[in-house]
Amino acid sequence: MREHLDDPREGEYFSEKGLTSLTGLPRPWWSDVILKELIDNSLDAVEGLKDKGITIEYNDKIFFIHDTYGGIPENVIEGIHDFSKYISNKRHYIAVSRGYQGNALKTVIGICHLENARLQFITNNKKISYEIDESKLAIGLVRFAPVVEMLNGGEDRPGIKITGIRFSRSAIHEKIQTYHLCNPDVSFVFNGYKFNNITLKPGKKKSKKRDDNFLHWYDLNSFNKLLQAIAHKDPGRTVKNFCALFSGTQRVLSNMSFPYKKLSDIAGNNEAVRQLYHKLKNLVSEPSSTYLEKYIVGKSQIKNVFGRGDAFKYKRIYGKYRHHEVDIPFCLEASLHRSDYYSDARIITTINRSVPYESCPFKFNKDAIRFNGKEYKEDSLLSILEQAGFKEARGVRLFIHFISPHIQFTEHSKTRVVAEHFKNKLIELVEELTKEVIKEVEKARKAEGKNTKDHGTGSKKPAKRPS
């Protein structure tokens, strides 16, 4: 009789097919995955610090990232290398936060293994690397043995070092510049070059100890999932302590009585969870959409990065959309910048102060959409802009920043954003900023067509590009 055997899925992180599925990107893009995920990780680490700094060095296939937090604690590094567990401080929480995979460092570990690169964590005067058990990996199990090298004080700064990986220096510089654009309170340095930051006005962009977590951003199901996850991890946690996780509950909790003391008493009682959810929701104030203003990049920082002396437009829109019986707030800010310094038209997108893999990742249903007086039937903002001729313009930068406590993606790999719920606002915003540029492109197209007709050669005479 055949035995029933387990088929572990941990090994997906260590196969090309599995990593392609997890990241949503083919192998040639994996260096971009490493760069993005490590920068996001460092930004999360320095979030509550007064001195926020990230330094990246890359020379001769040696990549190093250091932040002012001071390295990843050893117990956290051990947890990251336990592939039987999903470790994240974002899963189940609904808050404005960067980073979307939730398995970022595990992904980086897998990529380094497949690329024969050496990954080292430098912390607490130690260099820590992990050797994988290849015999276990052959049956899908991931087991590591730590290799620890003690350092003399000051020999290496805390951080993450990868040896044997190939990056494009220009790609690193461009990626850091975009992160610098949407994180004006963080100092970035790449190979000794410091990206200039704006001087923040007192009272703005203060460091936050944690992401704001409002009850009104949760429906009953997501509230219950968070409660169950925390009860499983810490069954002795009190109900009152759990409720204190939500912003704005402090005053309310001081006057509330709880029929159940511990989360373990309530976790299996759906009716009790439902009553707690609605009781809290009725007592806690809902933040307005303009609350998200604290996360915007703003005109000053955009001009600081793109250049102050050239033509510039900026617009910001707030709104809400319905998702699972909850009104989800969002903010869209965007700018259009013209400069003779740039040779092409480019779209730059950031989401919750992070940089997505795609330059314009917004997807929606393929319906008829009015844009600049014409009708398009496309399923993405990028397709509409390409059809309208935006990419034919020269010297133009369109910057879009989307801010929301809930980001919905089209696929598990989380590379494209579902924009159907805020599509109209997005189209309205981009249309207002780009209409003049697109008119100039249309004018150039007509002139080009006329020249072709006049010459009667069957080949088009190049028309002057709009500036």
C-alpha cells in the first residue's frame, strides 16, 4: 500500500518557476526585485527614527545596503530563514504602508541561491550567512544551517551584503531617485552621491512610531481575521489591549466595559466578535480622506527632484470607494514636468511611498473611456496614454502617487493595481495634466500626415516633436 506523502511548497522560493510566480517577474528582472524589496525593508526599519538614512554601495558585483536602524536583529534573521512560517508585520493589518509581497526577504534569499550569490546579514558585530541543505531542498523542504563570523569592532557597518550579483548602476541610481522623490524625509546615498532633500517645515512629515490603523478601514471579516491571528499568537492578550491597536480608541476604551477579558475567550465566538466590532465602530470617529495628506509628496519635493526652473503642473484629488461594505479613502497626487534636459516622455508611479515594478501599473475593466475628447477601449492607464500619443512627446515627466490603506492587486505577485474603483478620478487627474501635451502631439501627427501627402513618396517626413 502506498503511503501518503507530504508535498512541501517551501521549495517554490528556490526554483525559477516558483520565483517567477511569486514575484510576477521573469529572471532578468530579479535584480530589480532584490533592490526594491531591500529598500522597502530599510524604509520600514527607519520609519520611526528621527535620523532616517539609507546608504547603498555597489562595486564589482558586491551590493551593500545599510540604514540608520542598525541591522536586523538575530532572532528576526532566524525567523526569516524559517520557510515553514509566514512572518510579516503587515499581513491582516489595513494601514497606509509600503511593500506589498509580505515575503520580501524570503524572495531575496531564494533569488540569491539560484543566482549563486552569497547573502550575508551584518548585525551585532557578526556576519551571518546560511547554508541550505540541498538534500532536503530536493524534496521541497527548506532547512538552513547558520554560519557566523565574528567581526572586530567597526570592521563592517550593519546591513545586508550580497556578493556575486549583477546590477546596472544606472538602474540603481534611477530607482533610488524615485524612492527619494516619495520619501523626502529620508537621506539616500549611493556610492558616495547624496540625493538632496528638501528642508521640511516644522510640524510636517513628523516621524511616526507606527502606521495609523483605523477601525473604519476594516469590514467585519478583516477585523475578525486580525483578531484571530493575534489571538493565535498571543491567547493571553486582553480584548482591551487588542482594541487599543486601532487609532483613536484610547479615550473610548477608558470608558468601555468588556464582558470578555482575554482574546482567547472571544476568538471562537463569532457573535461576540461581531458585537465588539460594531460597538467600537459606533464609538470611534472616522478619519476624513484628507487625513491622507500627511503621506503626500507635495510640490516642493517634486520640484526639488525634477528641477524648479521648468514648466510644472500639480494637482491632488481625494476620494473614497466602496470595498466589502467599507468606504476606503484614497488620495491621488500627480504632476507634469517639462524640461529640455529630458529627451523622452516618461511616466513615474509611486504607491504609498514605494516604487512598483511597473512604471504605470493601474489596471481596470476594458470599457469605453472618454479621454481628451476621444473614446478609448483599453484596460490600463498606460494603454490609454500610449494610444493618445503621450509617449511621443519629448521632455515630459508625468508623476503619479497613489495613497490608500487598501491596495488591491490583479494577481498574487502584486505587480499591477486594480484601479476600477477609482478609475474616474485617476482619468480626470491625468487628463487635466496631459491635455496640452497630447494636443501638441496630435498637431504634430497631423503635420506629419500632411507632409507625407504633399510629397507623395509613401514615406513620412519627420515632423517636429512637441517640446
